[in-house]
Amino acid sequence: MIRLLIADDEDLLRGALAALLELEDDLTVVGEASTSTGAVRLAREHRPDIAVLDLEMPPADGLAAAEEIRAENPEIRVVLVTRHARPGVLRRALTAGVSGFVPKTTAAERLAEIIREVAGGRRYVDPDIAASALTEDRCPLTARELEVLRAARGGGSVRDIAAEVHLAPGTVRNYLSAAMAKLGVNSRHAAAHRAWEEGWI
């Protein structure tokens, strides 16, 4: 029996997915979460074989939850499900050790098959997402610029961002200016949004 954790902030979708997967003879749902922090807590509690996580979950995202779950329990395999399959996120997910990456348009029967493949030690990446990832431009930003933009997504002031990333406010301004210039936008919020849309942060 393959033990599953399902995490999605949309109650109706999560409940429907759990019910459909429970219909499979070899799958059982041992926990359901509506937040990324709840997913990490339940993974710690139940130690499922596979965690099926929605990518767009508060307060962090499903990828952050996947990284934390895998850091604590490397034997737990993770399948990310997303409505917005950005190729940059795929690269980050694979680096984090995620075993499956599927769009929310995937039928429950097909998802069950993918779960079995992942449980058997294989990886599955949706072909369309994989094709996009191969043709996408590389990120032009440095690791520090990405770190600052990630912090900027919270909407705080330069001082808030500086405190979060442990840098001086002037240094943060320099990184933000460099990122904005590289991305051709005129605000840190636009730069952070563009980086998020591309899946770089």
C-alpha cells in the first residue's frame, strides 16, 4: 500500500483528489493539509511514502514545503502539482529532489499511475513542462539578486528586506537596482514579480 499526503489550499480540490485516489486499491491517504506548514507537520507525523503538494500554497509554496520535507525525511518522495507550470520552477524542483511535476489538468487516473511510477523509484515530469524548460532562457540574475527579490515579494521596505537577508540597506538597493536593470523594469515589485513568474524565485 502506498501511503499519501495530499496538500492543497483549495478544500474542494484537495477533498476530491483524496477521494479519487482512495478509490485505487493500492493507494491510501494518511493526511490532508491546506498549507505548506501543515504539509511539513503532517509529513513529520505520518511519514507518508509520497507527498502530493500543490505548488501555489500559502504561507510559503509547495516547493519550500518539499525542500523542508525532504531535508527531514529524504525517503519521502514528492510530487508537485501546479496550475502555472513555469519552467524555472521545474529546474528548482528537480534540484530539490522532487520526483514528480504535473499540471493540475492531469486526470486522477493518470496521477495515480504517476504516483506508482514515483513510488517505484522513477521520476515523472510532464512533457510540455519539460519541453518549455529546455527552450527557456537562463536566469540573468545572481544568487544574491534572487535572494533580495525573494524577500522583496513580501512587500516590505528596503530596511525590512535588508533585515531579512542580513545585508545593509544600501547593498540591498544596489542589488535591487541591478536586478531591475537586467529585467528592464522600473520597480522592485515588478522585478520580483517577473522573477517569480519565470520561476527563478
